[in-house]
Amino acid sequence: MTKVISRKQLSEEETNSGRFHLSFSDVLHPSYRTVVIGFLGLCALLTVLNPRFITPNNLTNLMLQVVPVAAMAFGAVIVLLMGDIDLSLGSVSGLSAALTGVLTAQAGISAQYSILIALASAFFIGILHGFVVTRFAIPAFIVTLGGLLTWQGVQLIVLGRQGNVNIADDLILSLTSSYLPTVASYVLVVVSLLFPVINILRRRNRRITHGLSVPPLAIEILKKTPVFISVIAVAVVLLTARGIPVVLVFMMALALLMHVTLTATRSGRYVYAVGSNLEAAKRNGVNTDKVKIMAFGVASTLAGIGGVLSASRLHAVNQTTGEGDILLLAIAGPVVGGVSLFGGIGTVWHAILGILMIGAIRNGMNLLAMPTSYRFAVTGIVLVLAIIIDSINRKRDARRGLS
């Protein structure tokens, strides 16, 4: 009988045996390679078509544009990892934005409490979706499609006949318009560069403590080259323009928290287990219903955060908030980045890469003054290609006996 082993296990066997080498796959993991190369190629093409694309101010705008969608995409990742889909994320974000705006501007409630009420409502909606999916064994596609329509209707009720609320609260507006002081920005960059190194040293000490061999420190640091390059490139772009936005720091902290939760906690491992093999997870004692309910709750909360940030950035909420192509972007971004629609494969970092690619397409086409129809068509083609690549990779891994 053929033994099925993962790439991670292969790498660990080589390390334990004392054989150390550095390959391109070590520096840039194959699951990131396609989207990174595609993103860099897209940026090069857009720069040739319009040199304004590569300017620091435009790249800063690109990052700020994708932040609200990135929050929703993080929620989509959790659901996708379970092999499900949540079509209500856009309408939940719109409802959260509407609640925040109405409670603050019309009901006289402080911004802090308005945001908390909006996010609590989003969490309850997600829990409700998860309960219906698990209790009545209805596909998540159907339940969340109904939720999409339902919460759009509730959003219209909240906004009232006027259908538009202008936001003037300083706290809400500052969420997407505040920047770190110069000194704090440089400190953050240094910490971001040191963090991977500290993590490497901790892992090496842990292996040494357990009597395991470790590769040369230089090799381990070289493996983090893409991380160092990315941090430096983003820092140069942002500091050359307006500085490091506070909301971008918040989103990266949220991404790091999600990464740790999904990869280093029992709850996170359960999410991957449910997506990889639902029946096997049940046989191993995992309460799959509870995992799904909480996953939908967290996903909706993250969509709510995206809605609040969108309201902050646009200074207003109206009947179209949360509609249009925002749901497509929230789901397409992670899929384009490498999160599998079939469940069990992907990380929050894949979602960030995919959102950046989709955002670059939108931003570049706006600079080129291309019609919205072109943007939709190109985004759809990229999404289909990403799904095809995902399917091909799964079949290839199955033939090689790699999980």
C-alpha cells in the first residue's frame, strides 16, 4: 500500500536526517508562486500602459482601496476552508455600515457603541446562518443566498426613506484617514523585519532542546527573503507618499491573528479538518456543527468590520453599500490567491495576494479609463483561471501521493 506523505513531512524528514539544501521552492512556496508571478507581471503591464500606476501615491491608494474588501475576504477564507461558501458577506457588510451610520448620525449613540452594535449584529447573523446550515442540513449556498436578500432588505429598512446617511463622526472617519507618526513608522518596519528572525531563533532553540538537528541559520533566513523584500517595498512606497496608514497596520495585525488562530490552535485545525474530510473529522470526535456555526459567525463579523471601514472611507452609507461587485471581490480574491473552493487548502496570506491582484486590476483599469464591463470581464476570467489551476494542482498532487 502506497504511503501518502505531505510536502511538509518530506521537508521535516530531510531536516531530521541532517541534509540541508536551499531550493527555489523553499524561498517561494509553490502555492504562492503562481499568484506572485502573476501579480508582478500585472503590475509591470499596468505600469507600461500608464506609468502613474507605479507611483507611491497610487500604490498607497490601492492598498487603502482593498482594505475593506480584505476584511471580508478574511471571512470568506474561513468558510472556504470548510468547503462552503457565504454569499451574504456583502449584504452583511452593508447592513453593518448602515447600522453604524444611522446609530451615530441619527440616534445620537457614540461611535464606539455604534460599531460594537453593528459587529454584534453581524456575528449574530453569521451564527444564525451556521445554525440553519447545520441544524437542517441545507447547503450553505442556499442559506446565505437567502441571507443576501434578507439583509439587503433590512439594510433598506435601517436607512429609511432617505436611503443615505452622511458620516461626520471624527472617530469613524479617522479609522481610514489616520497615519502613524514617522518615528513609529520606522519602529514598526524594524520590528516587522526582526519578527521572522526571532521566530526562526525560537524554532531553532526548540528543535535543539528536543535533540533535533537544525539547518544553518543563513539558509533559514534566506528562506524568508520574500517577506523581507515585501516589508521593505511596502515601507518605501508608503513612507514616500503619505506614511503608513493605521488601518493597514490593523489589517495586517488581524491577518497575523487569523493565521495564528488557523494554524496554531485546535479550533483552526478543526476548520481545516472539516474542509479536508468532513466524515473523518466527525469520526475523530470533532464537533463539526459547532465548528461550522462559529466559522460563519466569525466570517460575518469580519464582513461587518469591512462594512464599517467602507463607511469610514466613503464618509457615507447608502442603499448600494455592500452591493455591486464587492461580494465577487471578497470571494474571488482568496480563490485567485490560492484558497481552494473544495476546502482544506489555503491561508489568509493567499487571500491578501489575491485581493491585491484583483485590486490592481480595478485600479489599473480606472487609471486607463476603461469601462466597468471590461473590469468585470477580466476579473471573471482571472477567477476562472484560478479555479482551473486549483483543480489541476489537486489532481497533480493526488497522482504524486502528496496531500
